[in-house]
Amino acid sequence: MISQTKTMLAAALLAAAAIASSAAIADEPAAADTGKLKSGLSSTAQLLQLMDTDKNGKVSKAEFMRFMEAEFDWADKNKDGELDPKELRHLQYALTHPTKGPGR
Ligand SMILES: [Ca+2]
Ligand SMILES: [Ca+2]
């Protein structure tokens, strides 16, 4: 009887944990939204993968700057150290299409 109560309690705790974790997912604004946002989310996830060099799930300023520097150098096609509007468009494209860009 006691072990049965414990089992019930464990099941209730598991259910509560499942509800809590699904509620946490629902709190993500993009998760509940349409396909357009989902593709935005996946490119965000791809960007995170590209930027997050120590793989801690977050992008530090150093990681961000390193990434952007590589992006800048890649976009600066004529290597004059400046981005003209056309080069800036390349950069914008690379950032919105994480499969394009330096080293990928
Ligand atoms: Ca990181
Ligand atoms: Ca340039």
C-alpha cells in the first residue's frame, strides 16, 4: 500500500514536471507561432551554433565580436576594410541565411 502511494506520488511529480517543462516551452514566443517564425528560430539556432564557440548555449560578447569580424572580412569582397552597400547586402544575406557566409 505504501509503495503504491509512493508510485502514485512519483507519477504525479513526473506529470507536474512534464507540465512545467511544456509551459516553459510555451513561454518561448517563437515556439507557439507560425512557420515563418519557426524558420526564423531555426536560423537563430544555426547562428547560435556558429557563434557559440565554447558551446555553452549562449553567445558572449567575445564570441559575437569574433563571429562578426569573420562575417565582416567575408563580406568585404574588395578588402578595402569598408563595407559598401553591395557588400553590406552580402553580410545581411549571410546573417539571415546561416548556411551562407565564411567557412560554411
Ligand atoms: Ca558561448
Ligand atoms: Ca569593401
